[in-house]
Amino acid sequence: MAIEVCSYRLTLRGKPAGSEVLRTHHRGRTTHLEARLLLQGGRGQIATTQQSQLHRNKLFSYRFLEITDHRGVRRSFEVIFDRQSGLVKGIINFRDRATVPYLKSYRDPLSLLHQIRNLDDAEEIRRIPLLGKDVTVKSLGVTPLDTTLGKREARAYLLYPGGSYVYVDTTPPHLILELRQRLDGHYLDAQLVKIEQEHKELVWESSSTRPPRQRSARRRRRRRKAGN
């Protein structure tokens, strides 16, 4: 099955702030999601990759991975939702491991958004379990939305805690047209600008793969002096 590819333009306080690409691939009973975000601004360039594997129909998460690269430093956070063992297993920054009991059919940040795409119109308030907290999703009704794809009718949702807004197209396949998230006291807006399809497999990133180490300028100078 083809991969759905949605490209978003990011703006912060009305100024360009980067881009995000969200891929959705259904394979058997599993849905694979991938978000690649490039954020540009005063803190430099931040590249974040998130990947999720979840049950296609019941929408609970199997696995979630987030890798962030910022100024030559790579950080990762991987979670395995192991229903058979009754444990949630976490791997932080390639080495630190922890486990907590599997108490609910947890979602991760990507599978949460995927579930919002599939909410019933009649559901006004829905609580969705994320690891560490439940997220309340409140329906704000249908609102007209101007997009780069033209005028659309969108179902609007408010997420709490966090105060994010999600706008979902009322027509199938119910694309996320816009997402507003708080960042540094302001809203970071992601607006859909393009829809495509790809015909290739999504590759799961590895949290155990470290980026090549870069030698510092001081070490390079010391080696040059030693060779003179």
C-alpha cells in the first residue's frame, strides 16, 4: 500500500520557522507513522525524527522512537509497549534503561494525532491515555479554514494539558490541515501545504546508532602542533 505523505509549513509569530513531513503507512494490522521536523530559529537548527508503530484498528502503540539532532549532539528516546510482559520499556540517550508497568492501552504523540483523525463526530470529549498522563481531547465543532489547498471545513479539537489545537478535514481521509502547539509562550503553527504518495517502505531508525564523533577544534590544533 502506498505511503501517504503530508508536508507542512511551520510558522512562529507569523514568521517562517521550518518544515515538517508526516508519513502514514498501513501494513497488515499495523500502522506505521513517521514525522520529520526541521525547526529553524534563534536556537539554531533542530532536526527531530519521530516514529510510531500502532495497531491499525485499536490504535494502541507498539513502539515509539524520537531522535533529536541539535548542534552536533544526538539525543534519543525509545519506548516499547510490551503488552505480553506487562511492561513499558524505555531507552534514553542510547544507554539508560527503565521499565514501568503497562497499565493502559497507551498512545504516543504520533498515534494520538492519528487517533484524533479518526474520532467520531459525535464524541465531544475524549480522554486518551499517554504514558505519564491522559490527554483530554475536546471537540470545538466544525469551522471554515483557509488553506493552501483551498477553503475547507475542519473539525477543531482542543487538547489539554498543553492547549494545542488540531484541525481535521471533515472529508475523508480526514487529513490534519493545521496543528497549533505552544512553544516559548507562542503558538507554533503547522499548516498543510502538499499531499503526495510514495511507494517505498518506511525504515525504522535505530536509537542505538550514534552519529560520528566530531573532533573539537582544540584537539585538531593539538594534533597539528604535534606533527610539526
